[in-house]
Amino acid sequence: MYGFSSPFRVPLSLTVYTQDIKITTRWENDTTYRVEFDDEWLKNDDWMLPVYEVDVIDPGTTIIELSRLRIQITDEIISRLKDHLAATYAKFLSDKRVNIKIGSDQLQPITFEAWAYPPKYQPRKYVGKIPAEDGGSIKVEVLAGLSKVSSPAGGEYGVYFYCNDRLVARALKTYEVGFTKGLAGQPHPSVSLTRVIISLNGPVQFMPWNSSKSEINTNHNTFIALRRWLVEVVKDYASLSRRLEGTWPQSVFKYTSGEIKEVKINDFPSAKKSYLPPLPKSKLRYADLCRIFNRQIASSKPWTTGLYESIIAADLISGQRLEQRNRITLIILDSSLEIAFKEYLVNEAKHHYSDIDLLRLFRNRKDVVDEVEKSVSLNDVRKKIDYYYGLRCKLIHERASAGITDTEINDYRHVVESVMKRLFGLRFSLEDLA
């Protein structure tokens, strides 16, 4: 019986999934050795393993053979394994230090550096060192920025840790890295552009990983030395993502190229800031955006102010916890549309209408829409205008109250906004500005 030392490490968790394991390895051009263990060895208190000299394999190669598996291998498991290996060993795969095949598939590296380069807020590359206990140091490189894609459903945002080129933690969104109230906030789609990639290189004993190299040990001295500064970086980029939400296509995603700004950190344990420029003002409320969008139009056409403000009012009410909010919102939307028709005929149409003409015309909603359509086409929304007007009449004139869904309210709101845009050029979203 011999003690066995090899240049690789096999997680004992493999034994959970298989009953027989053979490991064959050759260090450079040395002799090829094999160890074998199974259920019987696991039951033995003696952890010594016999080592066999076997036929040579390629230099610098290790072969792990698993048989009598305890689990069924499905396509889903194989897919997850490919993803895990391609991400975990991406840096090795990228520079061809390692080739990994699963079946006939050659794995390609999965990396996470999909940066956007918004002006002033380009990605930052922070470089420096952390002193080690033996008098040496740990090399630190941190890439932080906004991603050019949002993936809240897949959760591919947050903090990534590489230790000696191995991905140890992927998309961390925990309290320890700043995702908590008062810092970066709780994980949320609004911060899903936040990406911080940390690469640590140094002696193995100073890497902040657990015993199986599958998670970050947040109690490790190396992590503690980074944490205060890291939390500030995560907080600032999460705040930037949140403040730009709603304008991501224009303010973030369209900036697909640029330079990564390098920042030297002399002492990570004492560093306290992310070195970002002052962040933009917090995201404007919908009411403020509407006023900004329509300021110029309202200045030349003051009769339009009440029209876009009625949409603001409908938006506010639809967001309240009122049992009859949809009923109230529908009445506001339809009344606002009717007023919009009146304002158009009075202030925009080429024909002059007397007060008597307007009184006669507005006795019948169909006649009003017909009159407006002499100048502006409403053919694509006419049926919906008539349908929602019928719902409003039921609410006002009939005993039974018509049930109105959120979907119907959203649909009618888009109809009313579309008509106001055609009649007056009013704008209610960033897409309207295009």
C-alpha cells in the first residue's frame, strides 16, 4: 500500500454519483500510474490507496473513468455539464492550455465580458495587489461595468470570481458582495446590467475558495481584504443600471465599442470608492418624462397640456390599490379622448365650427369620430374606440357595472396615446421620439 500524491485533485463528491472510479495519470514524461477505488474503499477507515504502474498514456494527461453510475445521464444533465465546464475552465480553454471534449463536442469557453461603453461610464479595469501573510502578494484584476445585454431571467449578472484562472463563483448576488437594501439593493431586473469580474492569482493557500473550489469563502482573509471596496463598486454600477433603466437601448446598448479605463488601486483593503464619475440623476418619474417630451408642443399648443396630463392621471390611478381603479381609469381615458377630438376640431381642423355646430356634433360620438376622420385616419383603431366607448356607456348608464381587465386598460391607453400622437404630435415614450 502506498500513499498517493498527484498533480491533480479529484473531488470526493464524484463518489456520490459512481460506484467505481479509475484515475490514470502521467506527470510530464514520467511513469504512468493508476489508482482505483470503489464502495468498499469508502467503507474502510484507511484512506491509503494502492498505486499501479500501467501502460503509458500521453505526457501531461489524466484520465478519469467512472462506471456503475448511480444516476441516469440525461440530455439536460449533459447540457448543464457542458455549460459548467465551459464556464469554469474558460480561461484555460481560451489560451489552449486545456481541451475538453464531451462526446464529440469540443467545448468552447463561456466568458462574461460583454461590455457596453456608455459615455463617461465605460467599464473600469482595476489592478493592484493584496499583501499575503507569507510576505508575498496576491495579484488582483477586476473588470466592472454595464453589460450590453440584460438577462434578469437567467440571472447572468452580479459578481464573478476567478481564482488562479478557475471560475469559482458565478453571478453572485448575495449580501456579502453588496446586494442588500442600502447598498446595491436586492437582486432585481433594474440592476441586471451590473457585472463585476474579479480575477485573483497567487499561492493556493491564499485563494478565498472552499475545499472543493466550488464557492467563495467569505470569511477568508483575502475576501475580507477586498470586500469593503468591492461593495462600493457593485453599489455604484447597480445604481447606474437602475438610474438608466427605461433608456437602456439609447443610453447603454447602442455603445457597443470603446476602451476600458484602467484604474490603479494601491491598497485594496483601504480603498473606499469605485472612481466612477458622478452618477446621473435618478430615473425620472413618468409624469416628469411626459412633461419633458411634450414641453415644446405644449408651448405652441397650450390646449394639449390637459390632454397629456390626463394620461399621467390615468397612469397614477392605474397604479393605486383601488378596487375600482380600472373603472375610473377607463372613464378618464375615454373622456380625455373625447376632449382631444373637440380640441382638434376647434384648434387644428381647417373647418370652422361654431358653438352650435359643436353642440349638435357631440350629441353622437360616431358623428364626432367621423368628422375627425375627414382629416386624420383612425381606421386601424376605430373598432377599439367604439368598443371602449361602449364599455364606458355601460358603466355610466346601465345598472350592472361592466368588468374591465388590466389588459383592456393597457390596450385602450395605447389607443388613446396613439390618437393624441396623430392629432397633436404628443409623445408618451422614448419610442415616440424616434
